Amino acid sequence: MFKIKKSLGQHFLKDEVVIQKIIDALAQDPYTNLLEVGPGGGALTKHLIKITDIDFKAVELDDEKIAYLSKTYPQLKGKIIGQSFLDIEAPFEEPFTVIGNFPYNISTQILFKVLDWKDQVPVVIGMFQKEVAQRAASKEGSKVYGVLSVLIQAFYEVEYLFDVSNQSFNPPPKVESGVIRLKRKTTTLSVKSDRAFQVLVKTAFNQRRKTLRNAVKSLFSPEVLADEIFNRRAETLSVEEFAAMTFRMN
């Protein structure tokens, strides 16, 4: 078979019930191009390559897994990208859906990479460490609502689909997992600029225990900071309120 490499955060999905639930979730939205991230031992791949009338590619960093997949599934010839997902260019010119049991050691970075491609990626179905999945899906007022929540939800509707036990993997990770679906919003959030939005959100949550007036005072004039909204803390603001606030930045 192959070796499981802890250095790459490898935990291979083995639960066929969970696998089928992920495949079923994928089928709920139309797509013609599909990218699997981290196919590993092929638990999802063996189902994905059977889907007709789509262009399928997979990105896998581990040479040993690439050799195993290529030998086990000859139809993958020419369809495996042997790089880290974080380093690749968009693999299709047309819009594409992303799916994967994402490596937990880079899961947050994977979501931010998807944001770079937001105009090309209408749907993501992903398995993440439960904590990351909950953060991506959480709403304002939640203890886990933060930078990831706001930046992702500015462009995607995020739905927490289901929990996955650590016993569904080989080897079992020390944490529970969760599967989420991201669907690109049809209406564009109005912001001063993507850069301003990111700076505001990251600055606000960098000192989340402080009121906004203290946390983001370097970004606004004293006149603007007099507004009552700055009495609040970052976790109480909706995505839309953060967006509106960018137009008042220095």
C-alpha cells in the first residue's frame, strides 16, 4: 500500500458512510470542472473519477501517494498535479468546484487560497478539523466568530453539514472533524477595497477583548471614532457592518 506521513498531516478517510455523504453533498450543485485537494489513498477519488461529463483533476504533494494513485487508478493519468495546493495556479480556466479531505495542518490557509480564487470557485465541499469548520461557519456573537468567519462569509454562504468522528480515519486524528459547504454569494458585498476590508477585520480581531474604538483607532479619524458603533467589540459586528465601516476608514 503506502506509508502514512504525519509530517504532511495525513489522516485517511475510511468510513464509507461519511464518504457517500460527501459525494451526495457534491451532487447538489452543478459543475463541469472538479479539483480534489489531497486525494491521499483515494477514498474520495475512487468515486469522483466515476462522475461522467466533467473535467477532473487532483492536487497531491506526496510523491508516494501519486505513484499509488496512478497505479491503482490508471484513468488519473495526466490529471494529478504534483504540488502543494498552496503553490498552484488555478488549474482550470473555467469555474471549478473544490472538494477534499483537507490536510489539517494547512486547513485555514486552504480557505484563504480559495478566497484568492473566489471569482472562479462557486462551491467548496471540505472536511476540516471541527474547530476550523465551526469558525468558518459561525455567526456574530459566537465565541469562535473571528477573522476567518468574516473574510469567508463576505463572499460565501457557509453551511456546516455534519460532524465526523475521529474513528472514521486511519490513523484517527486527536481531534474531531466537520464537513462544510461554501457557496459563492450571488450579490457582491460592497467594500472600499478587499485590502481595506482585510486590514480592518484583522486589526479588529487582533485585540478582540477591547472595544473597537481601542482596537482600530489607528484606522479612523477621531471624528469617526466618536460613533457609538465603536463602543462594541469585534465579535458583535456582522459581516455587512464590517463592510460598511471600510468606507469610513482613513
